[in-house]
Amino acid sequence: MLAVGGSGLGILSSIGIQFVVADPHGRRTGFDRQSGSALSEIPSSRYDVSVARSPDRASGDSTRRFVAAFGDGGVLEDGAYTLTVTGERGGPFWVSISVYREPESDDFTIRGVIRPGEVKAYRLRFVRDPSLPLRIDTLTVR
């Protein structure tokens, strides 16, 4: 039997998009495009805007950030996590996904071009067992 260790999910994106993450139970954290407000339904998660400043620049680059962090043996649940991205303005975008499964993390980057109001969706199939590969699928949005 696999010993249960800590796990977590972190997502950063470029500023020209908003996104929402749904866990295997359908709870959501992120920007709800229907209501135009932020959601925080997934336990131990948050969604915000982060500004990364470099010492040689007066202004920093802004990113959107989702973090669901679990320490002290807390874990993400096995199953599908859906990431839905909505374009705020047209142009290139990126999403960086880090999945921590004790003792290491797997990192993925999605790059593309999006139009204002366009929706793209991705599904991360999470399993706690680090010997099994993680998979991210692109979903068709109607």
C-alpha cells in the first residue's frame, strides 16, 4: 500500500486570461465567467493575481495564480481536475501547472493563442502514486 504523503497543485497563467479549476467533486476555485466573480469552493485553495518584480525593473509582470496546497499528509484527491481558461483579450497566453506528489513535482506548460471571450478547457488526471504518470488532456468546448 502506498504511504500517503503531502500533495498540491499550483497553476500560474499570463494576465490576459482568467481561469477556474474544478476538482473531482465539481467544487471550483477561480474566476466564474457566468457571475463575473471569484470562487473559492475547493478546500485549502486560493485564486489571486501575483506581481513578480525583478530588482532592476520598477514594475513587475502580473500573473494569475491558483494554489491548492496540502501539507502534513494532506492530499489532493485522485481524479480529474478541470482547468477552464477564458480569454480577456486576444493574443498569446500561457499556463504553467505544477503538481506536487511527495517527494517531487511534475511541471507542465500550455501555450496557445486565444480570442476575447474564447474558452479553452484542459483536464488533469491526478493520481497520488508518483510511479504512475500524470496526464493532461485538451477538452472540446462547445
